[in-house]
Amino acid sequence: MAQYPHLLAPLNLGFTVLKNRVLMGSMHTGLEETKDWHRVAEFYAERARGNVALIVTGGMAPSKEGGVFPGAAGLFTKQDIADHQIVTGRVHQAGGKIAMQILHAGRYAYSPECVSASPVKSPISPFPPKELDEEGIEKQIQDFVIATERARDAGYDGVEIMGSEGYFLNQFLVTHTNKREDRWGGSYENRMRLPVEVVRRCREAVGPEFIIIYRLSMIDLIPNGSTHDEVVQLAKAVEQAGATIINTGIGWHEARIPTIATSVPRRAFTWVTKKLMGQVGIPVITSNRINMPEVAEAVLAEGCANMVSMARPLLADPEFVTKAIAGQAKRIAPCIGCNQACLDHTFGGKLTSCLVNPRACHETEIAITPADTPKSIAVVGAGPAGLATALAAAQRGHKVTLFDRAENIGGQLNIAKQIPGKEEFWGLVDWYETMVAASSISLKLGTNVIADDLINFDEVVIATGVIPRDPGIPGQERPEVLSYLDVLRDKKSVGKKVAVIGAGGIGFDVSEFLAHPNSSLTEDLSQWMVEWGVGDPATTPGGLAEKGPQPHPPARDVILLQRKAQALGKGLGKTTGWIHRAALKMKNVQMMGGVNYEKIDDNGLHISFGEAHENPQAIAVDNVVICAGQTANRSLAKTLAERGFIAHVIGGADLAAELDAKRAIDQGTRLAIKL
């Protein structure tokens, strides 16, 4: 308590008390759609046991047309209510409180039945919405009310009414999507009528002793968005209508400014919430890129909010609050904001999980329990796969020896953390160091393991990672030709004009590293806002800077090339790929696809295009950096197999297609529970 007095202080709501200032923000995990209610309950209960004050579920549809996709979960039947009682009962048994988010997608619904204020099609859905008439609007209000009543009947402590991120209620608020001229459009008083009416009617339905959170978009980050004065006006009206708490929403899903990716500075938008503080008498929650207790404590101590919302950090570590209470912040598995297993999965129709914690949403499937027969286990390679295996195996009671030829742990994570915008990877490596030091693992660094070192172990795990693939380009042995390891690991000097060969994740990372100056914008909020064009909604509607993005000049001229004749970056993450492409475009990085690499000589990199090797040309550059993929480093596993000793091969040593820490950590953890 002494270390984080603001974060761990209780919050009195009048009719109930929250035990601290941590809200688990809503995330659509896909768990409810599995219909495995024991699994859903255990996911939330584990966070409740971790001392989260109030949990908010993923969005539940108030109606079929309001679901984010056909078949989206909601409380439509008596059976649905009974199923959700399993969840709320388990959370309450664990000492927690839980609210159900009511999410009406409006024009964001991936369905031909979608509805909105006006028939303005969303850029992220192929279906134009139907414009609601008076009767249709009344139906939607009733649907919110019924969903609130059913949430109460299902045992929820409250609801969160989703009014931000560009969803249904948000669509009525701004002229960007509301073109109406009746009492639901035109003046702001009319445009805010619907969300205020929804809150008022929901409060009337459930009485005073039920939590109603209103998620309010405090900065839309789209053209013709809300002004700060309108945000304050709505907040006051929502309070008057009966809201218990106001939560912060940041940006619409179609906004072209990143809001929660790892390249966004920590607590990047808490200043927006702070502008509302003192304007309303109910608690205000802030959100986005708050991922460690010291960050949350500072936000609250500075008066930016009364409470903090953390969603993905509680995927990464369900014991976040418990560890903060115990003064063990260094043991909190950090959310690195990568989106790879959470948002990328959600938008890809997969079940959510977490790169750092593959048990997230798989709590009933991946149980780390004591081993029946402890074994001696050798793990070769202290990258993500080896670390995950070693830690989980040691936790189960096995005697684990972890080897690596390097002088430090982390493997390819130590490469990733060099990239501007990926500073969170430093914290992940630090966390692994803390956890290994606190475990029973025998760590042997600077050790070049041979087969004879391993044959006396009960089990051997090969996690030796990858080696750069040889693209076989004539002239690649020249001194001006470097590998990505030369640049990122060995810090070799690079000239002012560079060709980067290979446009996978590593090629994009290297291009970002080379194009950016020494300082990272992720660690300088004011400069990051200038670069991306974030302004103040008090000055410009929606919070877009009047001059737009103002990119800082690139450190080098970079040309990024790939063999495939397709758009560069096509294989990047669903929710972050556009950010990487936009960031490189702002640095004037030239991108070329369908390229043949003919040779490298005194005149530079010689290329041609297509199968016919057309349009041959030489690109004069100071350096060529090769990022042409990787091959699995399986030599040790092969030697063991030749001697009749079959080892477990995981991570990059198993599959080298792109460096995939998500798969490596998941694979290592799952192996450990079987050993």
C-alpha cells in the first residue's frame, strides 16, 4: 500500500466499495462464443483472485443487428442468463466484482443487418448500414435496457455502456456519421440525445444500487469528431442521467493514428482524461498503454483520473495487482503492446491469448501443476522458447538446466528491443531475468553445448533458434553488405543510403531502425503527437492536429525490397501492419516488390523485375542489409538423433518462418506441462 498509495486505495461508489483503483478493461476474447462457461468463468475468476477491483467483460450484443458479427454473444434467452450466472458466481466466490459491457456495433457490425444514425458505410466493414427510423431507435434503446436488466439478473454488479471507439452510440454523436435532420441529429443537443436516453432508461430499469459505467470517447481521432466542450457536455448529461462512472475511450477503429500498439508511448492519452477531471462529480477512469503499477500510480497521483483501466496487462499477468500489493512489481509479466495474440487474434476470428502469457484464455487447458515424477531436464537456448519451457518446467518441480552460448538470456528478444517503438521488449527481457533468478533453474551462459553434455539428462529440449538464411546473391561477401545481426546486435556502422533486402517483419524492423534518428518517439510523447498529427480536441474537433502529421526527417535514405510481387508488409500483424507501413512512409522509405537480386558490385545493388528479369538497374547505396529470412538451427538436435537420443525441438529451431515469439513461448509452455 505504501508503494502505490493511490493505486491501492479503495473507491467508494456510495452503495458499494471497490477495493482498489484497477479496472480490468473490456476485451473481446471470443471465450463467450465457445459456450464453455467453465472456461469463461475461470478466465475472469483468475483475474478476480488477482485482486482486480472491477472486471468488465468483452462486449455483449444487445440485439442481433448490434452484434460485431453474426452469432456474437449476448443475453437473449433464459439459458444465456443461467450461463452467465456461472461466470458471475465464480468471480464473486473469488472476491471480485464484474460488470458486463453492452456493445452495439452499429455500422461496424460485420453483417448486412447493421444499423446506424445514417447510411454512411464504415471503411472497416463491407456492409452499408440501414438508417434507423424513430421506431428503430426506440427498439435499440429498449434493447440496451433489456440487456441491462438481464445482466442484473445474471448476477453482474453492473454494466458498461459502450459509447466510444466509433461504435453505435458514438456514431450518433458526430457529424462524420450522423447526417440526420430530425431530433436525433443536427445540433449537438440532438446528437447526444440517444446515449443520454440509453443511460437514463437503463438507470430507471435497475434502480440506484447497480454500477453503470459509460465509456465516453474523449478524443475521436477522426475528421469532424467531438470537441472537448462537447465531451464535457455529454459527460455532465450522462452523470445527470444516472451513470456511476465515466470510462475513457480513445480513437475510432478507423482512425489512422495508433492508440494501443507498442510504439505508442506509455499513458499517451491520460492528458485527455485529465481535462475532464473536476467537470463531473462521479469517478473518471483513464486508459490506454498503462502497463505497470508505477505508471498507474503516477497517473493517479497527478490527478489524471480516479481509476485506471488496464486490459491487456491483465492478460499478460492476472496477478498484476497482487504482485503490486506485495511490492513485487519486477515479477509482473509485462504487456508489451504487441497485439499479436490479442487484437490480431480477435480481428482474425481466433480466440484471444497473450504472447507473454499463453495461459490467457486457456486457463483450464494449460495448467501448470506439480509433476508426478520430477525429471532432470536440459534446455538448450535461452530465447523465448527455451525460457518459457525452463520456467514452466521448474515451476512444476523438475530439475532444469538452461544453457546458452551467449553471455545473456533473451535470444532474439535482444534484437527486437533495439527497434524504435519496441522499447517494451527491454522490460520483457528484464522480467525473464528476474524470474529465472528467482527460480530453481541452473543457468549456464557462455556455454557451447555439445551432444556429450546432454545424454545423461532425462529430457532434452532444443531451443537453439534460427540463423540468417543465405540468399546467395553474387557479391554479398563484400564489406558493405551486412546482415540484420550486424546492424542490430553488433551495431556496425551504416551509411546514409541503404538497401534492405527482405520485407518481412525483420526487414520492416531494420528499415525502421535505420530511418529513425537515435532517439525513439515512443519515449517522447510530445514529439510522437507531432509525428502522428495528434492535437487537442479543445482546439480541433476529434483531436486531429490542424496541420496533420508532421514527420521528423529520416536519418537515412532507405529502400526496402522483396522478391514477392505483392504489397510490402502483407504478412505483418492485422492490427499493427498498417502502423509499420505508415511509419516507414512518413520516413520516405521507398518500397519495391517483385524484385530479382542480380548482384552487388562497385555500382551498388543490381536488380531486375519479374520472371523475365525486366528493367535491370543498379541502385547506388552505401550499404546493403540482408533480411532474407532464417533457417532453423537444428544441428545439435540432428547430432543427438544420430546417436539415438530424441530431443524435443521447439521455437525457431522447429519452424523458422519469421521470428515468432508468440508461437515459441506457447510451444515451450505447452511442452513443459507434458514433460
